[in-house]
Amino acid sequence: MPDINTSARSVIANSQIAFGTSGARGLVEDFTNEVCTAFTVAFINSLQTGYSFDRVAIGIDRRPSSPRMAGAIAGAIERIGLKPVYYGVLPTPALALKAITDGVPAIMVTGSHIPFDRNGIKFYRPDGEISKDDEQLILASESPLPDVYVNLPRVSDTAAMEYASRYTGLFPADALSGMRIGLYEHSAAGRDISRQIFEQLGASVVSLGRTDTFVPIDTEAVAEEDRTRGRQWAEKHQLDAIFSTDGDGDRPLLADETGDWLRGDILGLLCARELGIEALAVPVSCNTAIELCGAFTAVARTKIGSPYVIEAMATLSQKYGSVAGFEANGGFLTGSDILSGTHCLNHLPTRDAILPALVLLAAAKRNGKPLSSLLTELPPRYTASDRLKDFATEKSNALIANWKSNPDALKRDLAMPAGIRTIDFTDGLRATLDNDQVVHLRPSGNAPELRCYCEAESHLSVQALLTECLRALATAAASNAD
């Protein structure tokens, strides 16, 4: 039991928990009840001067550790005189939508795609995701901690229901009629809601890969096992598409009728084009087909992470009427209300997985063509990405710092197939080569990994580029260690 004079700042500082690109992340063993209490108190007190509320919304993913952490968070909320409202297991965007609709803060317990021995907490102000400035206020909070109290309230299903209604009301009731959609359920928080939405829009849903064991699906680095599964499932079940998400339902995976998974930024590009979006905010790592396709009046490139995309969307909204954003992982954000036919989709400035999938599936059905046909009008730019696991952030930063001061060493160490035309250091190191190929290196903000994103003119060339870069990276890291 902590002393009443213990500050949130001191507990957090000694916890080994840190903010990444999307919330606070760390090992489960470091998310003690005291640490969860400290983060909760610091977050709520950071809002007291700008917002008025009497309750806080809570949600979780399916990780084994999430209910216990949510119980500590709920207990802390009670201890400081507010009411915790617990919405149970649901997608992060569903919790965010409910919080924004009700004008209350929200706390989501999720580690997204990272392994189950880790977890995380995402924070939402009554008007949306916290900013990087908000993160610093939380970390610096001198708020005293109450006694640790673990108490998980009864589950309310209203947030899940309102989230489903948001999308079933956006399309005609027969928007997906006659389509066979494979739902790769695994341990996704929104697997049951996804089925409900697809079926209410007329689709026939085939359940795939459902499990009660947590599966860390990374939509930016799809495992070869899942690539093979996709092709096998599509053929076996004669599917029109396969849909899945990461653990907390804010990053989509969508495969076409052959079982090939669409890259997240291509999915976002196609969705934004179908919705008639005027201005886009996207991270620097996204495919350059976004600009080359000519569908958008303005494109703002940002650092990787939803807070940066949201900040850029807010700036774009001052000039443009319809604004959206997405990330290379596929999460789609709406920075303004969007008119779709006669329906107005209220803005939801946080990553969402189901919207881009529904927009593309409905477009394919409306056009009477397979999902893959939507790709044919895009410029021939292909991306591939992977990561070196167990790669310390310090090691990644040292390599990038060396190459920043010595670009010739970058070309030599990574055996680049052409000269380097430009290097962008907006987030990590992004080199554009003389042959228009791109290599982007970036330390992960959530785990000890070095991510490598490549872009080229064909599937074969981008895979060859990625394979060679990863091999050379491993060699360069070993050489650097010596």
C-alpha cells in the first residue's frame, strides 16, 4: 500500500513504463497495481483545468493481464471521487467513440500487437487522443496517490452497440449482400462486433482462426504463416475477402479474393479516395502512391504515431472541408465529419480498423468487381516491411546517427542498389535512391525492434530490396557491436 504522499511522478519514473507512439507500454510485471493507479491519477488530474466530467470510461483487450490492470484503474478512479464505467472487451475506437460522444475521458488497457508478456494503456481526453504535450503532463504529475484499490465494475455493452450502429447505419442494409467474408478472429477485441456488422450488411461470414490464446498480430509486418493462411483460406472457402485486426481493433488487415493481404497504407489510400477526402495527413513511412495518384488536394507528411497525424489533421481542417489520415499499419482516422451519400459520418480522430475495410468491400460490391480490381488504377508503387527483433533502441539510434553523419557509409553498409538522392530524418532515416526506390529505417517506439520499410516499382524488386537490407542491417549491427 503506497504512502498517501507518494507522487504519481515518482512511481511512474521508477516503473520502467514509457510512452511510445501509441500510449504507455511495458512489461506486464512492471504494470503493478500501484503503477496503474499512478498513471490513472496523473491522467485525470491533467484534465481537471480544461474539462468537466464526473465519470471515466474504461475498456480492455483480451490479454490475460488486462482485467487486473483495468481493476486497478477503476479502483483509482473511485478513490478520487469519480465513477468508472467499464465497457469490457471492445475495440479501442469503440471506446474512444463512446467517450467523445459522452464528453468524458477514457482509458483503454491494451498492448495492441506487442507480445502478451507486455501490455499498455491508451488515454483519451473528452475530445480525443492525448497529445505528446499531454504525455509530458502525465509524466510530470506530482499528484498524491490514494490507497491502491482493485475493483472491476459490471460490464456495460452500450459502447459496443453504438460502435456497431455507427457503421451499419452508414451503408445500405444490402451493401455486402452475397459476399463471403472470412473473419480471421484470433484474439481480436472486436471479433464479435465485426461479425455483427458484416452480417447486418448482408455478408455471409466464415469464422477463421478463433482462439482464446492471445495472438500478437502486427499489421505492418504480417507473418509468413498468416500470408500462407490467407491464400489457403481464400481458396478453401471461396471467399471474396478476409478481414482481421490487431489485438485492440484499431489496425486492420484486409485480404482480397486471392487471400493476399493489402498493405495498410494502400488500404487507407483507397478508402480516402472512395470517401472523396480532400486533404490527408499520413506518416512519412507511407507509400508515395498517395501523392502520385493525384486524388488529394493536400498531403501532409508527419512523424510516425497517431498524435502527429491528429495534429496535422487539425491544421489541415483550418483550410479544407474533408480531412482524414491513416498510418502504414492501416488505422484510419477522420479529422472532419464526412458525407457519404445522404449519411454524415461524425469525425473520429483515432485509428479505426473497420471503416476502411467496409468502404472498400462496399465499393467492390457496388462495382460488381473483385476487391483486387480497386488496386489497378494506382501507380505501380509497392511496399514491404519487416523488423529485426530483440534489437536494442540504443543500437538502432547509434547506427542511424552514424549514417546521418556519413551517408556514404549508409550506401556501403546496406549495399544500396543505387545512389542516394535524398535522406529524410523526419522519423528515423528515409533514403530515396536514384532509381526511385526507398529504404526507411526506424527504431520501434513500442518494443526493442528496428523496423525496415522499403518501396519499389514491383513486388519482386521490393521484396529483394527488403531482404538485402535486413541481411545488411544484421551484418552492420554485428560489426558496430565489435
